Amino acid sequence: MKEAKTENKIIETPVITIDDFYNEEKTLIIHNYINIRGKMVLNKEEASLLLIELYKFVNS
């Protein structure tokens, strides 16, 4: 029986928000597709965008 591999094909651009309302410190929230195994699935372009946002968050 072949295992379904759809979880590796569905990738969405990461959407990142910074929450400073519910926490005293700013909190980075990543809204993204999480596959069946609970892993975040990113291609190279999405990973690059995420790294840029993380850099901006850390240096803010």
C-alpha cells in the first residue's frame, strides 16, 4: 500500500504577527501550514522569508 504524501505538497507562505497585547514581552506568532506529523513545512523561499522576519524580531 502506498503512503499518502500530500502533507509534503501543501505549502503556504508563512504569516507572521507580533503579539504585544497579551504578553509583557513581544511574542512572535507564526501562522503556517503544519502537516500531519506536526512539522512546519517550508520551501527555501518561505524559509528565507521566515529568517528575515526572525532577524527583524530579534533586533527590534
